[in-house]
Amino acid sequence: MTDLHALDELLRAEEGDAGCDAGVPIMDQYVELELRDEDPSRQFPGTAIHLRVCPGCRADHDGVLEAARRFGDINSE
């Protein structure tokens, strides 16, 4: 099963794709740019490409974005 997943990932890959691990540490910044109606692909082009082709990372991104929209900045007091 793992070999099929790896093959699927390889076939879906696009040039410039930053991969799954690259998006994790910058996802908050990526979402903040979206919330400010800025284009995050200008600052994080590899992550933008990756989010187009990886359903798992896209789901994670969508969850973070939805939480940010619902709850806003929970660190400000």
C-alpha cells in the first residue's frame, strides 16, 4: 500500500512543489496572507503549488483557514 501512495505522490508532483513538510512551519503565515486578501503564492510559491496537488495538505490548510476565520487571533488580549 505504501508503494502505491508513493507512486501516486510522484505522479501528482509538479515542478516547484515544496512538498508536505515545507508547508507545516509556514502555514500560519500563509493563512494570514490569505486573510489579508494577499496572494500567498508570491511569498510561498512552492507551498501554493503543493496545496493544489496534495489533498491531505489542502485539507489541513482549509481547516487552519476556517479556524482562523471563525476564531480570529486568539493570542491578542
